[in-house]
Amino acid sequence: MSTPPQSKINLNRGVFTISLDFEMIWGTQDLFGPERFRRACEIERACVIDRLLALLVEYELPATWFVVGHLLLDHCCAGSGMKHPEIVRPSHSWTSKDWFEHDPGGCEQDGSLFLGRSLVEKILRCPVPQEIGCHSFSHVVFGDPGCSRATAVSEVAACVRLASAMGIILRSFAFPRNKVGHLDVLREYGFAYYRGPEPEARILRSWPDGARRLANLLRVIAASEPPVSLPQKMDCGLWMVPGSMVYLPMHGLRRYIPVRRRVKRTIKGLDAAVRHKRSFHLWLHPTNLADQMERMFDGLRSVAEYACLLREQSKLDILPMGSIVPAQLVTLEPLTRIGRHVADSKTVA
């Protein structure tokens, strides 16, 4: 659970933040197996990431990519007869199988949807610098009772070690399924920021699942103004940057909602950020752009054009999540301590 806020900061002008939960098949394999969203993930690998990066370069947009740590690998194999023995398994109630049951191992060059190092390297080479954040190692749900502290430690340690080997220092975290948990572990491993749940989601968290989903759909249909927020320093020492809204995909019932409603709601969020000098935080999964891809990218392009117009008018800053809070206000764990954790974590490849 999240801890109470300690303090907030003021912003000189509105801020627009884009965060991308880059998880490919890891985000759904525990719920649906590896087949239900296979085609969408294949499209993501083949062209969505390239198109997203091209859009970010065209409009000079820095974003935060929350990468599932397993995607930092280009190959994977079972060790001692067990896949990833260094990861302490969660005991989530919705699955009784081994957490890595569907992980086929193998090499990324064979088109694996469980591996993505070459895609992460593309993000790192982007001419407009992008922030690489963490989305756990294998999409374990930290805020669920089935995720023990030992599980969280093993997941975070694996991510920090793999990222360090690629020259990446992880400072920002997004919780799988937006369920917050084990903030002390993040602090211990050098993280400074995490994406918090949308304020509307916190209000509705006691509602039944069906009622929450319906409320979310109605907000998009109505293009209601999304919330804007200020970063909050929590008692645990981490800064919480709340989400504002998700750019909904076009599968299931959501395909009946015109893209223009998503765009209109997003633009209302940008205007609110300017008006109140707060942060508007749009987030999405790259995989979700695979359905109705042209229409979804046209919508993102309209958002980018409007955000850039506000930036040109000096009304809006466009920043990755880890740059919203001034550096002098962020306290980090000593690097020597982080280095010890990296050295102590076991091999994950």
C-alpha cells in the first residue's frame, strides 16, 4: 500500500508527461496465456515501437518507457531444470501454474514475444532522449497479497542488474496493473519516483470490477476533463507522480468509442494542466496501438501537435516522469549500496 504524502511541489507552468508500459506478452500471459494477444504483440514488435519512436522524434517528445525487465534479455534458458530460479515466485490467487510456465526461452532473433533487448536498444538510440523506467521483471503484481517482499526484492534486483549492464540507471517505476506495493524495496534499490494511480481510480477502488470498467468507459465517451496533479513526496522518501488517464485501446467494447473522444479528453487534460500549473500524465501500452493502428496513431499525432503548440507558447513543459521534480529535491540511496545489490543478485539470463 502507498504511504501518506509528505509534501508537494509547485510547478512554474503546466507539465505534460507520457509514460509507456512496455511489457509485450508479459502483461497478459498470467491471465490469458500467450495466445490471446499474440497477434497484437507481433504487430508491436514488427512496427508499433518504430512508429512510436518516429512520432516522438518528429515532435521532440521525451517519454518514460516502463520496461518489463525480462525484455532486457535477448536470450533465456532454464537453469538447474527451473526457469529463472533466482526469482521468488508469487502466489497470486488467479493462477496455480508456475509463474514462468509460458516462458518458452530461446532467442529474441526467433521473434520471441518474451524477449526484447533489441527494441530497448532502439529506444536508447532515439535522437530525442527517452527515460527508461522499470515495470518489474516479469509483471508480478506488487500490490497483491500474493507478492511477498522476497518476490519483490528478487524482481527488482534482477531489473537493476540487467539495466546496469546496459548502462541504464533505473529511477522510475510503474506498478503492474497499477497496484502499489513494497515501496520500501524500491527505495532500497535506488528508485526515486513511481507512477501513482489516477485520482479517479483511487475513488472507485471499492466499486465492483464491472462498475469500475463502466465508469471508465463513460468518462471517455463523455470526454470528461481528466484530473491533473502535483508530484507528492511520500513518507517512504519516494516521489509519487499520479497518472491522469490512459489512452484506451480499440479492442473489446472500447472499439465502439471513436478515437476523437480520446483525443478530446486528452486535450482537456492538457488545457487543465496549463490552467492550474499541474501535471497531466497520459499513459498507455504500446501493444494497445496494434488494434486500429492508423486511427490510434492519428489520435496521438493530434495530441502531440496540440501539446507542441502549448510548448511553443511557453505554457507547457513536456517532460519524462523522472524530470518533473527538481533534482535538488530528490534524495537517492548511495550508489555503493545499489552496487552491492546488483553484485549480490543472481544471473537472470
